[in-house]
Amino acid sequence: MDRSKNHFDKVEKYNRWYEADGYIGQWWLDQTDRFPVILVVTLTTRRKEKIMEKIAKENTNGLEFKVMLLSEIKGGRYDNNWFLCEGQ
């Protein structure tokens, strides 16, 4: 959960972790054939847009980030491993 007042550094951290093979040996590695989607939840549309811009600029390894508002998750329904919200 991104609380909007902190410096958002998850793109840099996940890319660095990926590059260093930091995920090798993790319990979930045998359960998947790819690096998992990184779900980021935040509170405001403005913050969501800033995070998406940061992902576009800093995601050097092409990791898959999914950015959602908390209100989207609260108001949505779960389907195909994602919350589907009104208007999607």
C-alpha cells in the first residue's frame, strides 16, 4: 500500500532485486513460470498517475506493475486474478 506521503522507490527496488537474481530460491518460484506481477495500491488518482510515470521511466527490466486505487479494489469484484471495477 502506497500511502502517498513517502518517496515511491518500488520500481527501482524491484528492478534491482530482479537484476541481482534476489528472487532465486524464493518459495513461490516453483509455482510460476515468470516473475510475478507487482501490485501497487495507492489512495489518490494524482498519486497513481505519478507512480505510473515513474514505472514508465524507471522500469528497465520490463517488470509488470499493476497500479490500482484502493477505492477500485473496494468497489470491484475479483476475476481472473485481478479486481475488475466498474468502467473496466
